[in-house]
Amino acid sequence: MKKKILVIGSINYDLVVFTPRHPAPGETIIGSRFQTFPGGKGANQAVAAARLGGNVQIIGNIGQDGFGEELLENLCINQVDTTCIKRVNDSSGTALITVNADGQNSIVVVPGANATLGKEDIEGLRDTIQSAAVLVVQLEIPLEVVTQAIDIAYTAGLIILLNPAPAMSLPQETLQKVTYLIPNESELALLSGLPTDDLEGCRRAAQVLLSKGCNQIVLTRGDQGAFVFNQTGEIFVPSFKVPVVDTTAAGDAFIGGLAAALADGIDLQIALLRASAAGALAVTKAGAQTSLPDITELDDFLKKHKQEVKTH
Ligand code: RIB
């Protein structure tokens, strides 16, 4: 049996409009198409890891509504263990997403059932957390749930991946317990209090977090590649050049890919390459979970696109 990846996070129903451009405040524009997709950062990262061969379980709440039915069914189809999902008397989480002609998105999340996940739920699932090898968390569920799960996982010796999205400030003791903190540039800026407009700014911001006791910061910079900053130096993973259709869930594909590789004991540099390839493949298709690659697609892509990781 493969080592378990436990994702604790949001499960959303994505309502997506594709438009030539994002509307300005007060402006009405005509969109080209409307579609719905299963989404939510937690569920996306769980499905991403499962499609890449991970043994994945998710803890999260969904509503007793039609959206919840579909979301649950989709997780099951993707071989994610859903036995710890609770159906609550609330609406399922929704995300209102606008994607422009360049594939860039803006997202408003209404947490709904995701916000009802409580510390008592996590306490009741202590054994489930302790039996995993990797914990993956994000910030679309209450912060106190995230910090409590990290406390339990840290004491049990799990590898902990925290995607600080949407961005918010975090307790220092939580940051110190995380094995890999995985922000994008705007999240890194908020956490460090420094601008991250260019690479030098990102380096300075990462140093602030390292000086506060963060272990490893994996910065995702979209088509500018990914960087790992740690106490021994820097690792750079260039991005794969692909046609961009929709960037939604590219970061989630990266994180799921990283989790799957780390759970399999794969060396960090190779794990980063696999994560980067998963992120690249995700931008070539529309939607969140609909865009996540399976292991055959990922391996074929990596055979065709040689890429090198640089360390210094
Ligand atoms: O990261 C992309 C996700 O963010 C979407 O699927 C949406 O649900 C929001 O959670």
C-alpha cells in the first residue's frame, strides 16, 4: 500500500465565465461561454495527487445540495477516499471565476460548507491525520482548523505542505512547522510584508520568512518557473512552454504533483520537475479538476519536454 496523502481543505463548485477581458468596475461586458467544473483548492490538490498515482484521502465539508452530490461523485471517480467528508446543512462552497482570453483568471470564493469545518472535526480525526505520510493544506477553510491539523501532523512527523491561498497572515509557530510553504508571488508578498514584483524582491521576501524559521519556501511564478528557497541556497525549476487556455488550478496541479512525488520518496529536484509539468499541463485545458493530468499524460509530457533543474 502506498503512503497516504491527506488533504484537508475546500471543495467548491466552480461557476466559470470565459470573457475576452476582465470587466472594469461598473462595466458590463458580454462573455463568450459559461461552464461549471468541480473545484476548490483542497479538492483540486487531492484529485491532482490521486490522478498521479497517489493514495489520497480528503477531509472537508460539503452541503446537502445538488452541487455537493456532484462534487462527492467526482472525488470518488478520481479515486480520492471520501469517507471523512461531512455533508452539512449549508450550501456547498462555490467559486465565481472569470477567465480572460489570455487564460488569466480572477476568482471570488463563497466558502459555504467549507467554513463549517471545525476544530472538533479535526480532533475527532486525529488518528486519520497521524496515519498519513503527507499533509496538504490551504486557507479556504478556517485558519484554526489548519493550524490544529498542522500541530497534529508535525508531532506525528508528517511531511507538511501549506499553500497559503487565499493569502492571510499566519502564526509564526505554524510557519515553522510546515515542511514546504508553497505561495505564489502575491501570497509571498503578504506573508513577508515586502514587494515581490521581480525576482530580487522575491528573494528578499523569502529571506524574511527563512529568518522567521520557515524551512523551505517553494515559490510558484507561473511562466517564470518555480523556486525553492531554503537555508542551503536556491533551486530553480524553469517552466515548460505550453499554450495557455486557462490558468485555473495550475498551482493546485503543481502542489498535488509535488505531494504525490514526495509521498513516493522521490528526490526533491525530480519531484519539482514532475510538479512543474503537472502545472504546465493544467493550463492547456479549461476548468479546475478537468484540467489535471493523469500519470500517463505526465510521463509522456516529461519524455517529450526535457527540462533541467538548477541549484546554487
Ligand atoms: O485554485 C483554483 C481554485 O480556487 C478553484 O477551483 C476555485 O474553486 C478556488 O478555490
